[in-house]
Amino acid sequence: MGWLTEKRASLAKSGPSGSVDMSATVGSVELGSPVMAASGTAGHSVELDAYFDLREAGAIVVKSLLCEPWEGNPAPRVHSTDAGMINSVGLQGPGVQGWIDHDLDPLITSGANIVVSIWGRSVDEYRIAAEMLAPVQGYLTAVEVNVSCPNVEDRDRMFAHSVEGTHDAIAATAVVDVPRWAKLSPNIADLVPIADAAQRGGAEAVTIANTLIGLAIDPETRKPRLGKGRGGLSGPAIRPVAVRAVNDVATALPDLPVIGCGGIVHGVDAIEFLLAGACAVQVGTATFADPRAVVRIRAEIEQWCELHNVAEMRSLVGALET
Ligand SMILES: Cc1cc2nc3c(=O)[nH]c(=O)nc-3n(C[C@H](O)[C@H](O)[C@H](O)COP(=O)(O)O)c2cc1C
């Protein structure tokens, strides 16, 4: 993962002085840091605790949970690509109840802001997952509804590729009384109607974006490199796509908070998302190469703000000049 270290090392030489207001607002949620750990890349619980105090992250977004345990896809599940990786983990997880029974307590003890990601194969499964979370909602900062997965009731078309699918899946989760964020897919030309549907369904914010669908082939075997065949591309390779998608939605729907995600490795990458209109960001793939990425990137944003006389990180939000 040479892309992690190849550039901008100078920013990391000295730490920030703490003079910048780094707080972020996502709808009704106030965060001490704008940098969260993205779903699927920070485990289900306190896996990153060995590397940093989880309270230093804006939030830990746990890997997406189904209403029942789910075994995921066949191996191999990950493959390194130029400037990123492609994965077909397939949303493996213990299910909502298994997570509540085994993973929630350590997260509560850590003091982290907990965002639970849920998914379903049908609208009803979204509803059930949300119902299961309701008894523990007092511990949750938000629920991120991952609609970037196949809808078995609609020809396996992704929920997030359909206005109705997105609206109905989000609306079905209203039973859990915490802010709900919709995690959208970048695999669609115009995200604005989808983001609008998420908002109408009750999402307080949207996370843009999940992975881009890709296919990596081993020329020697002439077979796909991943057990499932296709997979999701992530890392720096997708950043310009995600930044553009954030900007599309933030411009068209100024009242809908957007969380930017896709290829953030350094503080300046996050600044791109903020300028494009994101009020906070999530970091995924970079965490695999550097488990402290979430807090390092926060420090780099702060340092960048100091260097550019920016007293409040939030003043960068949507400040793109065209
Ligand atoms: C191995 C892996 C597993 C992931 N699992 C999930 C998941 O369970 N739920 C989800 O919403 N996104 C999942 N994602 C997508 C990330 O949260 C993120 O949206 C995407 O990777 C783009 O950000 P990045 O380039 O910083 O990784 C996963 C990504 C990777 C690389």
C-alpha cells in the first residue's frame, strides 16, 4: 500500500497545537471530531482500541449487521489494487442480537460514539433489524442504514439504485428513535433523487459513498481474483468519484447533511470532501494500512487549518470555489 506513505509526509512532522475548533455537526448530532471510522473497516466492536482511544474518533461505525447472523462470501475476499483494494467480504456478521450480546458492552465502556450500521435483503429485514436495536438505542449516536446492498424483492437490484427501494428501506427503520443516516452507493449516475428519497424516508443525513463495483481478473487462471467474482473498489482510486458525488448532493440538497467517504488517506483528502460540502468524513481502507488513520487524519486536518488560518474546521464545509 505505497499510496499510504508516498505523499504529504511533511504535514505529520509536528502535531497540531489544539487551537482549531474541530467539532462537527451532522444534523442533530454533535461530534468532537469530524473523522469517523467507516463501516466494515473498524470491526464490530473495540478492535481499534489497541491503537487509539476510541473517544478520539468522531464515531466508530460498526460493520453492517443483518437481523440474523450472516456468513458472508467465499474466499478470497480481498485483493489489493492500484491505489486501493477490492473486496467481497459480503457483510459477514453476528446479526443484531449477537452484536448486542457480545460487542456492545465493550464499545459502551470505551466511551466511543457508537454508530450501528444495519442492512437487509428486504424492507422487512430492515424493519426487524431496527426493531432489535430499539431496546439499546440509548447507547447509540446514530444508526447508519446501509442501502448499498441487493434487494431480493427487486431482482437483486441494490436498494440504493432505486428511489423507491431507498425510501422504503429507510422508512422501515423509523422504529429506532435515533438519528438515521443512509449509506448510499456511488454506482449510479445521479445520486440526487436517491439522496432525496432517503431524506423523505426519514434519514437525517446521507453517507456518500460505499464502494464502486469492480472486477479484478487473474490472467494466469483467467478467473476473478475474488471468490464471489465482482467486488467493491475502495481507497484513493475512488476519491474523485466520491468527492464529485458529495458535491452533487450537497449542492442540490443543501438542507441534507452529507458525510463524505471514499479514499481518504491524508488530512488534505478529507479537506477535499469538506470543501465539496461534507460536514464530516469517514475513513475506511486507510485503516487497514494504518490502524491509527482516523486520529492521524484528524490531526492532519487540524494542522492544515492552523497553516491556513482556519479557526473553525466547519467553516470549510461547502467552501468550494468554482
Ligand atoms: C473490507 C471492507 C468491508 C466493508 N464493509 C462495509 C460494510 O459492512 N458496510 C458498509 O456500509 N460499508 C462497508 N465498506 C465500505 C466502506 O465503509 C467505505 O464506504 C468504502 O470502503 C469507501 O471508503 P474508503 O475508500 O475510505 O475505504 C467496506 C469496505 C471495505 C474495504
